Amino acid sequence: MRYISTRGQSGSLTFSDVLLEGLAPDGGLYVPEEYPQLTWQDVLKMRTWSYNEIAVHVLKMFIGSDIDDITLRRIVWTSYDPRVFGSFDITPIQPIANGVGLLKLSNGPTLAFKDIALQLLANLMDHVLCERDEYLNIVGATSGDTGSAAEEAVRRRSRLRIFMLSPWGRMTPFQQMQMYRIRDPAVFNLVPDGNFDDCQAAVKLINADTAFKERYSIGAVNSINWARIVAQVVYYVYGYSRVVAHSGELLTVSVPSGNFGNALAAYVAGKMGLRMNILVATNDNDVLTEYFHTGTYRVRTGAEVTQTQSPSMDIASASNFERFMFDLVGRDSAQLRALWCELAQTGSFTWGYRNDPDSAITIRSGTASDAEVTKTITLVFDQYGIIIDPHTAVAAKVFFDQKTMGPALIAETAQPAKFEEAIKRALGIRMLIPQSCRHLLQNEERITRINQTDPAAIAYEMKELIEAVVD
């Protein structure tokens, strides 16, 4: 299994190289040269397998010979310890209505779906770094749960440090507590003014500085890292094996979408041969919905990004959309580069998308306003007795609007306790901090404030901190 850049101007790499590389030197994102394939017979066998057994099988298809079978099994079982996740199912399916289930993705150590990918990613990185006797400084940006999940996964690992950007005042108090009060000498929280896209742009600038990246061994845990996408593919394969009854049957998945990584994972499962109807669900920041409805992809300015009660989706551009467009233009790197050049110059491009009736994959999109999110939280609780977080409510609202038939899954984002104000607004219920997180209340915040909104200025200050720490 080899990986290439979407922009076609970097050499092909193995999985282990891509794991540590993050963004490609040409500014593109790594994708497999071809997608491995699953058959209906594979799905039938997986019905009797545990989540971890499915994970080993799917991951092996993308890793190839880079990691031997015994080591991969150890890494998977270490990452997805049933004692931590609460069951051998890891991502259990909670029935909602006839044929519709909630894909529970929030049972990890930081109570968010990001744990599924990041627990695995840190263990894979640790293994490869130990084999190579190398160290890695991870640089990332978060608008919500990525930061705490990445920091929890990285801490206590001697070969990893993490430098995480998060926008000042744009996360919930619970999310801030999980990040800013963590105690570990390898964890550094940098908090600039502005929004998530300013942070994400700064990370891309650091990755684009190839000399700095090489000297300070810079890596990535954001969804630009292909290994994160692969880890998320696993739970869609798992979900398909559990709820689809017949060969060729379509599974609808409604996915809360910001950076498009989670929806892309569902798309990759479709490219592997599973029939998927993907509902891309956005909040008021509807960059993706606008594209799937009009064919025009238009990034927003910072001033256009609306602060909502689903902060992980408050984005101006979707960093993983480039991987999807690479396939849509027929894997033509020159065409992809032309589109992204137009995007950089004008802020948008137009390249229409139509669902092919003969394809295994269909994609639709919809939006939920903040008011509709509140109503959906109330509706789901009143009708089904389930409390969902505001991101999951976006996906639920879009799913209910679509009125699809057949088996369906709504992808959960996080446990509702992380969004106390949103739940109180919808249900009048005060969510208590889970026991597993209460120790953080005793800790003081450890952050470095950056009074900047310009990505170049943020990147400069971040580089200075990395230099000071590493040198």
C-alpha cells in the first residue's frame, strides 16, 4: 500500500511515512493510490467479530506490510481497551426508531468521537517512532474536541510532544477544562484570538515551512493525517456489518460535518465497496451544504463564521474536502491544483457534483440552525428518552428532514455533559461533570495566550515556543 499527494508533486510514501508526515511537502493531502475492497462475504464474516477484530482487518488493508499482524493486534487492543470504552462493542449502536440507530462514538477517555481515531493514532506513532529511534513534535488546531482527545492520547509518551492551538473563548467551559487543565510536560496549549480557521491556517503555514518542519520533526494529528481517517472508516464498516441485512443494501449515515473528516471516512467505506448514502450535516456555517446544493465551494472569511452551540463545526473551510475533490476530478492532480489555485485567488470555485444512480455512494446535505438544534435535542429526548449533544442534534435534524428509508445510523459526536448550556437551554437539565473528569477541577490552567488573529503572526509565535522547548 502506497500513498500519493492530492497535488501530485510529492513522491509516494508508505503508511508509516504518511503517519509521521501529516501534510505533504507540496501542500496536498495524502491518499491511497487505490482503495482496498471489501466484499459481502467479508461483511458476513464481520457480523460475528468484535470491534477490535474488524479494526485489525480494515487497518491491515491500509497499512500493508508496514506493521506485522501481531504488533497491529497489540496496538489495536491497547487503543480500544473495553475497560476504558465500557464494552467490547467500543462503538455500540443504540436503537432510536425502526431501523435507525445512534452510532455511539463518545465512550472514550475524553467523551468524544475524536478518541476513536486519536487513541489509535498515538499508539501507531509511538510504535513507529520507537522502531526508528525518533521523536515527533505534533502541531495541531482545534475548535472543540480534537485538542483534548489528542492531548490525552499523547501524554505520558516519551517520544511525543504536542503543541495545540485553540481559539480564545470559542469552546465550551468543559472543553476548555479538558485541554487547559491537563498536567503533562509534553502538552502545550496556545490560545490566540480569532477563530478556528485562523488556527488551522497557522498550522498549515508551519507545515509549509519544510526546513522548520524537518529540523523540529513536525507531525500532525488533525484530520489532515490519513491515519485518522482510516481509524474512522473502521466504525462505519462495523456499523454496516451490524445493521445491513442484505447484499447491496444501502446504509444511510448522517454525519455532523465541519472539517469533513468524519464524512470522508464514510465516503471511503463506500469506495471500499459498501453501499453508503451519506448525509453531510452542517450548522449555520454551511460551507459544505452550499457546495452540495450549488456546486460552488466558497470559503468564508473569519467575520462570516458564526459562533454556535456546536463549536466543532464552526469553520470557514473544510480541510478534508480536498481529498474528496481529488476523486471527483478523476484523480487529476493538475486539475486539483488549478481548483485550489482559483480558491486561493478568488475564495471559491465551481465544480458540480451529481449523485450517480449506478454508484455505491450517494451524498446529500442539509443544515440545522441553532434554534433547530435546540428543538431537535428536545424532540429526541421527548420521543426517545435520549439526550444528545448539539453536534449530534445537527445530524439528527438533517436525517429527520431527509425521510430516508432502510437501515440508518446517526453518528454521535460527544457526550452531552460537554455542552451544559446547550442541554440546559433545550431541556432545563443541568448536566453534571462525569466522575472521570472531576479531577481536572483541582488543576490550574496552563496556557500561552497569543494576542493575534493573523495566521502568519500566530505561526511565528508558535514556532518561537517550539524552538524554545525543543532546543
